[in-house]
Amino acid sequence: MAESSPYLTATADAYDAVADLYADLARDSLDRLPLDRAILAVFAELVRAAGPRPVAEAGCGPGHMTAHLRNLGLDAFGVDLSPALIDIARKDHPDLRFEVGSMGAFDVDDGELGGLLSWYSVIHIPPPELPPYFAEFRRVLAPGGYLLLGFFESEGGPVLQFDHKVAPAYRWPIDDLADLARKEEFVEVARMLREPLEGERFRRGHLLMRCGRTTAANTSSTE
């Protein structure tokens, strides 16, 4: 694992400070989100059809999404910067594997994963620092593996920083994120935009992509 960057340390510290509150809010968050559940189900179906490989959730928080992937039939594990959130995930889901670590430097072999979920975790990466993360996603995914991103969409504008309640965060135009992924040879499979529900501030974006490389030999690291 490479050395941590200051913004990663700050993000981990911020989530550690509110871990219990954040976990309480997140546990049942999918219950009222049928469109989000639908694209997660599509992701899971495609990963299962491609073959029996593990799936990582990057930025798993308290583990509720990793557990949802397991319930969709995937061999899922979670990685998060926050030790406090990982402790909660392990307590809430003792049958699943959770690790403290960065999604910019997974402790897995090249091409090991059949799928990777990044659900509102890339939002905390400063925009100039984000491209190497896509290189790391490509490295760990098997050829033909699937990447699903969830993020706050900037509604046609530029990348925008906003007042996230925990740590600095950014809203992205969906086309810009798709372009970053395309440069690492990801092929877009589907996209979904949904308008904010009651209590939500911003449009939600979702990108489902397939790793288009025939090899997964990239050793780029961000931290």
C-alpha cells in the first residue's frame, strides 16, 4: 500500500468522528430508492453472468451496501478509509469481510475482481486526483469486469464543490466521469440520472461500465 494523501487522512478522520450517526442514517437508505436498487440489481446480474469472481465495494462505510451485494448473490467485500466505520461494518455484518484501506490502492492482484462498486465514494476525491483511481479500478478488474459508480450530478454544469455534511465533496457532470473512465478503456454499458427525492438536494448519477481491456496490467497508484 502506498503512502496516504492528506485529503484521504482528512476524509477518514471526518467519517470517524460521525461514524455512529452516519451508520444509523445509512442502514435503511436503500428501502426508499427503487431506481437505485434496480441499477444495483443489473450490476449484480451482469457480474454473476460473467463468472464467479469476488466483488469489492470501494468506500463501503458501515457495510450496508456490501451486504446488499451479498444478498444479490455476489461474493462481496468492503474497503473503507475510516477505521470506525469498518468496525461498525464488521459488527453489523460479521459474515462479511471488511478492510481498512483506500480505493486508490487495493490489496488485490491484477484482474482479480469481477465487479467493483463505488457508491458515493469518488465524490470525496479532488478532481485533479481522480484519474489515477480509474487506472486502479481497471487494474483490479478482470477483463470484462463491471464498475458501477454512484455520485452527485452537477446537472449539466462544471464540476462543483459543495457543502457535504462530513467531508469536502464534488458534484460531477455525468459525461465528464464517463470520459475519465473511457480513457482507462472502460466501455459504458448504461447510465441513470434521477431527480432528488424529498430531503435530497441534488440529482443522482449512476454509471455502469465494463472493463474493456484484454489485459489488466497497470500499476498506477494514487497514494
